[in-house]
Amino acid sequence: MLLPFYHRYYTPEKANGERVVLLHGLFCGSFMMNRIAAHLQKDGYEVISYDYHTRKKNTAGHGDDFAEFLKKEVFEPGYFQTLPNKIHFVTHSMGGLVVRAALRKLSEEQRSQIGKCIMIAPPNKGSDIAKAAVRIVPFAEKIVAPIKDLSSDPDSFANTFPEPPENMDVAVIAGDYDTTVLKKYTHLKNERFHLSLKASHTMILFHKETAEHVCHYIQHGSFKEMQP
């Protein structure tokens, strides 16, 4: 039985005219992004935490759904009844691949409205755990539809689908203690910055410094200086 899912909307007290869309990862829900959403809301951003049944479709299918959502709810007034000046993305884990898939479904004009994208613990080159699951469990894709896409195999979706365009401002935050997606698999060819924090794959979302780095990057185009 699938749990109900719903998108979460965060309205700032004083909006700055920009909108941030959050995407959670596999086996998670929009609530996982609450801490980051709260920081962004406090800084004046309209925030949408997108929710989806991660197991039911492959990554391309999730990308199609997300692109349609963006066209109706993000690039249009939608819930907030306003048009944003800029649209940013913050993703966790598989959410980064979903953004990569959705970008190909957007028009050139829509892509020109995108500001920054921060990927947290993204399997940009896949995951060894997903690779092992595909090898050990023959019917793994029947249980978790996108599992093969997340594999670190060279021919997986993660490794063969086009990366974000070179002119897109993408930064990555990885976890030093992440055993689900190793740090070396989080890189993109054209990433602007790459930062690693002392955190695991899931708990990185609940670290205060993760939210602070995300907000700083969206505002200034760089991660805040690490405290000694």
C-alpha cells in the first residue's frame, strides 16, 4: 500500500521574488526537506517541496512528471499566485537525477529562468549499493522501479543520461560518511563547486550547516566559509 503524498508549500513573511523547489530522494517524502525549507522561507524564498512515489516509476518517468509539475505550478503563478523572477532547485539523492531528466522536457525559455541548483548527496555516477541490489535480486526493478537507473554500472541512467547544460549553475554537497552514494560518485563534469560535510547520506539533510550552505549558495553563488 502506498502512503499518501503531498507537496508542501512555504510562504515567506516577506517574499524576495524567487522560488526554490526541493526534491527528496528514494524511499523518502517531502517532509525530509523541512529543515532546509524553513531556512529558505526565513530568507524570503517561496518554497515548494515536491513529493512523489519514488518506487513506482523509473527516473525518466519521474522526470516527465516533475517537468509537468514545473510547467503548471512553478513557471506559472500556481499556488503563490505570482510569477517568480528566478527558480532554484535543491535536491537530495535521486532527486538530482530527476532534475536532470526533467530539464530535457523544459523549453529554452523555461530553462533560462533557472538560477541555481544544489544537489545534496546525488548519485550522479550511481551507487554501488544499487548496483549490488540489481545483481543480487533479479526482480529488484519490480520492487523499486528506478533501482537500475541508480547503479554505478557505466551503462546506467546515472552514467549515460546527459548532465545539466554547461551554463547551468550547479553545486554539489557530499557526505564524508556517506556509504550509500560514495563521494567520488557525486561529481558532475561542469559543477561550479563541490563541498563535503561530515555527515551520512540521510542525516546530512538534518545538519544545520547543510541548510546554511544551501541558503548561502543561492544568495551568493558560493558556499559559506567553513568554521574552524
